[in-house]
Amino acid sequence: MLYPIFVWLNDCALGTWVRDSSWAVPWVETFHLFGLAFLLGVIAIVDLGLLGFGMKRQPIAQIAKPLAPFAWVSLIVMVCTGFLLFIQEAERCYSSWPFRIKMALLATAIVFHFTVHRRLTQSENSGFSPGLGKLLAAISLSLWLGIALAGRGIGFL
């Protein structure tokens, strides 16, 4: 049912241009990895703080609030460049298990990050116990690390 959409994306003008360009894929992939590194850095700072590492004197909200715009920009860069990387090989991605895993993890991570994680990190009194905060931070780190690992798997499996 979805296969014709993947074929159409693969064969569309933008997908063909990215695939046939000698410079597009390396540049797009570079920005995709910069976005990922920046996002993982922001998330790691906040989640490691929740786990008790790092800046212990500051409430987590004082750390997380100023970093939130950087997370947004990084996520937007990753999604836009990820789409360009996807459409240049969409037909291959259709049967790629790492791609499917990455998309499932990405959807889960985005929902988790902008609901539970945001509530935990953006208010001074989130109502979460420290133990639950540590569990949620571990889940967050695991989701985003899983996305990165599944992304690497797309290229190799």
C-alpha cells in the first residue's frame, strides 16, 4: 500500500536531483549529522543533569529552558535533511528494517520529548519524583541514541 508512495518519492525531481548530484548527498548528510550531534548534545546536557551528573547546583529547568530553542532548530535541521536523504533512496528504504526502526523510534522520541520530557524539564516543580525523573532521562537518552544507531544501520544493512 505504501510502496507506490516510496517509488514516487524516489523518482520525483527532488529525489533524482539529490541522488544524481555529486555534492548534494555529502552536504545534506553533513548538516544532518551536525543537527543530530547538536540535538544529542542538548538532550545529553539536560538528561545527564536529571541523572545527577553535571550542573547539580542549578534546577534542571534553568538548564533546559535556554537550551530548548537549540533543540527545536536541531530537530528541524535533522527532519529536513533526513527527508532529503530519504527521498534519494526511498525505494530502498521501503524494505529496510533499520529505516523502519529509526522512524518508529523518531516518532516515539518526538512525542516523548515534547510531552513527558518537556513537562519534566520546563517547570521548577514538575511533580515527578527524582527516581521517575532519572527513569525518564534514561528513556530519553535511549530513544535518541537508538535513532542514531538505527540511522547508521540504514547505510550498512
